[in-house]
Amino acid sequence: MGDVELPHPVTGVLFPSPVPPGTGWPDDLTVDETPVATSAVDVVELAADASLDDVTARSSVCRACSRLVEWREDVATAKRHSFADQPYWGRPTPGWGDPAPRVLVIGLAPAANGGNRTGRIFTGDRSGDWLFAAMHRVGLANQPTSQHAGDGLRLAGVRIVATVRCAPPANKPTPAERDACAPWLNREVALVLPTVRAVVALGSFAWNAALAVLGRVGLEIPRPRPKFGHGAEVSLPRGPGDSAGSISSASDVSSPSIVLIGSYHPSQQNTFTGKLTEQMLDDVLTRAATL
Ligand code: SF4
């Protein structure tokens, strides 16, 4: 852990990098007693009975994947030159947004100098700039930018989760890392499922992860599995094994099925080349929000 303490860009509170749990970082729900997973088995156990706040707190101190722990902390210590005056979160990036969303957005993993720096998913990188600007244009966010935790951004009816919660080298988690992280995703999706009407998958990796997690929480997944594409849609009936009912007391399961919608990922590679335009992303989010 770096010895130098630097001020949080919004609050001015001093933090070392990585940020220790329970020290006042905006939206950090951890306390000294928050249990720490150090293996994939621990993740299974700690996710199993977790509330939504527990998932947020417990996953944000997780140390189950040694390669990713080393990478995220190395990045947080070395820092990109342009962010050298800031403390880096350097921990897993939990899901964030509305706790009872109609729209669930699933991405791949936080960026090394984005979510891994700011502690908020999709925050502080170009992909997030695109995503939150689009959310604001279609009425899902109260402001067009997401630069730091604690910046006043609020999402209305939408929640964002990553398939893998730690920034991976070259943006490529291994299958073992994806599987180790899956219990956090499973539990979070199961807990919010009663209110969700649409799931937006950003990119093919997230599409496949979305189909997998939605199947695990009880939705009926067609065979063969539907293929990813921008604007691709598939309606997934809530099956009898839908775990939402057993986890939540919510009686307002709001739809007989959930619609999964694919979108090209708002990566610089896609936005710079015009493969994904603002209108294309707006159209997907508008469709999801109006289901
Ligand atoms: S990727 Fe997921 S399981 Fe692995 S250390 Fe990060 S939070 Fe834990």
C-alpha cells in the first residue's frame, strides 16, 4: 500500500492508495468487520446470504483472485501520470445505482485507471463518459457526467454491474476469474430481479455472462443460445425456479419475462470508429427504459 496520502477530488479527505476499507470514501459501505473473501469458496459462502448492501461491501474488499489483486493494487500504487495527484481506490468495483432498478446494465470489468481509480463502476474513463451521457439524454441519470464517487450523480431506475469486479490486465479476465466472481453477480442479480424488466449487455462477453447469470437465477434461456448483436433482443420468461421470489419479499414482480438487449460496448475502439454512435446507444437505452 502506498504511504502517501492524497486528497479525494471531491471531498478533499486524504487517502492512501489503495483505499483501506471503512475510511470514508464516498459510497464505501465497508466497515472494519466486513468479511474478506480470499478464495473462490469464500466468495460462494459470503455471497450466499448477502443483502444488496452486503454484496456491495463484501465484494469491494474481495481478494479471491491473486492475479487481479496484484494488478489492481500495482496500478493503484504506480498510477497513470495524469492522475498522480489522486488516491486510487484499488479495490473491486461493486454494482452501483438504483437498488430497485427496471433496467440492469451489465458490463465486462472496471478499467484500470477508471473504476479502479474512482471506486465507481464505469466512472473516470471514456467508456463511462459515453454511457452516462447517454443515460442522461434518455432520462436515466440526473447529470451527464460521472467523474468521481461523491459527485452528485444519481441513477433513476437503472443499476450497473460488472461481470468481473476487478480491473484485469489488458481488459481480459480469465475464465477462472470470471467464474470466481460469478457468485457476487448471481446474488446481486437475484436480489434486484423482482423489479427488472430489461437487461442491457454491453458487448459480447457481457451478453454471454448475462445469459449465464439470468439462467442461474431461474429465467428460461433458449437453446441454442441467442447470438449477440447490437440491438439484439431476446425475451426470457421468469421460470418457476426464478430465485427472485425466494430472496425478496417484493410482491410486485413486475413482468412475466425480462428482455435482454445487446449493445456494442462504448469502448473507444467502437466509438472512435463509428461502430457505436450516440444515437445507437440512446436507442438501446430508450428501448430498455420503456419496456
Ligand atoms: S474478480 Fe471478483 S472474485 Fe476475483 S478478487 Fe475481484 S471481486 Fe473477488
